[in-house]
Amino acid sequence: MTFLPKLAGQIISAKKTATIRDVSDSHFFAGQVVDARVHGTEQYICQIEIIDIKPIQYHELNRSHAKAENLPFVFILKWLIRRIYPGEQQLFYIQFKVHGDSPY
């Protein structure tokens, strides 16, 4: 699973504990351990364990989702989601935790 470079530190420090993705990342499942990598370079960040994955509609996004994404307000989360997934209504809320040590 890839993340923007600026999110690596947030993931490792457990400030970011979830991500919201479109259907292309809906194949993950609870208990799965995957490599977190930097989008574009594929640089290894750490391993993350998927805690849960749930379908969610764009209009259902709320403060708890923003907090898990380490964002202060839900309107910022919704703005970012619209920039990444314009027009998508069906999304997937993926909760995770760092699994093991990170050399990042």
C-alpha cells in the first residue's frame, strides 16, 4: 500500500491510523500484514497490519475518520478525498497499525 511521502512519519508515529481508499484497494482484509511504501518511489516505510476495512459513503465521513487520518477537521478530509477520488461516492475506510520496526 502506498502513501504520500509526507505521511510516512505520521504512520510510524501512529498519528495516522487509517486511510480512505477507492475500490482498487478494497481487497485488503483484517489481519493482513502489508508493506507501507512511499507513492512514486516505492521506498519502504514499514509494515502495517490491517485492523479493519469497511465500505463507507463519501457523505458518511465524519470527525472520527478525520482524526484517524490525523486531520483536524472533516471538511479537510472531504476536500482531500475529492482531489484524489473526484466523484467517487463509494469508498473504503481501512484501519491499520504499525507492525514491527521501521528503518525509515
